[in-house]
Amino acid sequence: MTCRFLIGIFVVMLAGFADCEMEATAVASSAEMKTQVFRYLDSTDAEEAAAILQVMLSDPYATIDQAIRIIQSERDYTPQPIGTIPDERINVQGRANHLALSVPLTYQPTKSYGLVVCLHGAGFTGEAYLERWQARLGEDYVLACPTTPMGAWFTRSAEELVLATIRSVQRRYHIDPDRVFLTGMSNGGIGAWVIGMHDAPLFAGIAPMASGLDNVLLPFLANLRSTPIYIIHGAKDQVMPVELSRTITNELTRLGYPFVYREHDREHPMAGGHYFPREELPELVTWLNAQRRNPLPTSVTVVREASHFQPFGWVRIDTTDAIAAFSEDLVSKRDDLIKQREYAKLDASIVTPNRIEVRADRVQRYSLFLNEQLIDSSKPLIVLTNGQVSFDGTVTPSLETLLKQARLRQDSRQLFPIHLAIQVRKQP
């Protein structure tokens, strides 16, 4: 055996050892990446989250595809309380709120479940709504019923409570992000409308009951373009006149949006026509069972006032002309701009592969958040705004963008590694 031959064998062995070492390093890195991803997503400390992010970005083995896979399919769910949990606490901006939960007795962390968030009316609590829903929802849903004073679901703090409720339940229980529903009765129904419109991309459907909207809020119905709607109202309702829901259905019809409208003539001995008949629940649950959210529709419509500039699916309005701005009360009419319904609007559509057309009204700058399901990043992208080319070129996916958006949105089905900011040219 020649010396050259022996050296060759030795080199091959070294290469094999090196490959094994690299593979082992990559495996260890992947396990560590999983730990860091969920620490980052779940951290409530901004400085801690920023430090974790830098660690992940410095990992030479970390990739966008790896992060997406981890977020979408690798969260570990530990055993949690099941059955009726009538009095949990959920903290929102330093304030403890009551939350009633119902979790199927057959709950298994390996199976995904739908989530129904139910908003009570004035004079009630979340706990009071558990019994009515529990028996009908069956074993496929987790039911979450938060409590807010006087059922004032049309406030900013109530909106934050609903969003915090969804995040809290999703973090602990295995919830299908495409089966999250928002419903409510009376004031809770108003909340289902208002919160459902502002945060429509979160929901597989909304079901407002015995409720309505002030006329100044009707333009926000346009946000429900991709959100299924189920409406129940009593014809003999003397608290919330049925004309409120009829006005809404007229507007939805004008927009061309599909919906289900159930108008009943039943009366309750104490509440008259202002109540949610148990007889209506089976068909509503059947409807819930049939709905699945489309997390990435190719067309998006968003109407915004100046206090709701958070992302809306794959678009976000960033800056605008002078428009109305809601205060804590999301139905306030004291502002003249609210009375005049001066809001910003954006319509965005992917009309052909890698061609996005946008109509912007009272918008100065907006953002697009994209992924490989919406466009092909290896090819040029063209964006037209109000008929003018506002972008023509290539975009580069970023792990940092993906992770930051994932932390902000807390939605495993809306993951965007591409962020494109567009300045709107003033019309001549």
C-alpha cells in the first residue's frame, strides 16, 4: 500500500468526520433555533426580545424556511386545565380582567381546536355566557368569554382585551389560527362588529347578535371583504331596533359581500325581542363548523381612522392626509372628521403573478408585506398605485422581517419575510 494511497484514505476519513460534525452542529443549531424562536415570540419584555432576535440573526445556520417551519408546526403544547374554568385573570396594560373559559374534556394537545370568543351584553359577565354555548359547541371548540364593565366592548381597552384573550388562549392551547371566531350579544354584538371590522384578518367569521352600528362606522364594513358574517336579530327588539341590522345588511349587499341574516320573531318573558334564542344556536354552530379563514386573500380592502394603523393582512396604511381619529370610545361622534366620515382607504389586489394594483384614498404612504405564497421573489415585482408605477424591481426576503412581523402579529399563518414601503404620488 503506497503512502499516497494511505494519505487519500486519511483525507476521505477526515472529510467524513467533518461532514458529520457539520451535520451535528446544524442539528444542534436547529434545536436551539426552535427554543429561541418561541422565547422571542412569547417574551413580554421588549429588551429581552431584541437580544434574542440578535442571537438568532447571528446564527449562520438559521434560515427563513426553517423559521417558518418552526413557527407553523413545532410549538409544544403542555397539558392545560380542561372543562369549565370560570374565573381566570388576564392582564391588559396593567389591569386584571376576568376571563371565563370552557375547554373540551377530551382536549388533547396534539389536536387543533377552533376558538369562539363571546362578548357579553350590559349587565352580564363572560361566565354567564358559558352555559348557553357549552352544550352546543361540542368537543371541537375552546370557548373564551372575557368580561368588561357594563359590556362596553366599543372601547379601545375592550379591543385590547379581546386581542389579548386570543393571544393568551392560542399560546396555551392548540388553536387552529384559521378557526377563530368572534361573536357577541347586544353591546357584545356591537363589539363583534367594531372589533371584527378593525381586526378582520384575525377571524374566520364574526356573528353579531341583536346589535347595530352608528352610521359613522358603516364605512368600516368594507374591511370584511374576506370575513364571513352571520347576523341574528329579533324583529320585535325594542332595545336595539331591528332596523340597525337591516341597515347593515343593506350596506353589505351594496358592497357585494356575502352574509347570513337570521331575523326571528321570538320574545323572552323578561327581555322581550332583545335576546338570543337558544333555537338559533344549532344553525349558527353548523355555520361555524363550515368556515375556514383564508389567511392570504389575493385582494384586500382596508378602511382606517388615524388610531388603527396596525397591519391588516398583507397591507398596512402608514401615513395619511388629515383624517378622523378615534379616542378611547370607538364610536365617538364628537370629532367633525368622524361626523364627515373622513377615513383613509386602500384597495390592493394581486391581479397577475408579481403584479399588484392598489387604489389609495387619503393615503400618503403604505406598506406591503409579502411571502412566496403571494409572489415569486426570484422575479421582478411591479406595484401600481392609482394607475401609476410606484415600484418595479426585485425584493429580498429577510429573516429579521419575518421574525419581527411574526412577533407583532402572533399569527402562524400570516408570515411575511418581505416588507415593501410605498410612497403615494400626489395626483395632478
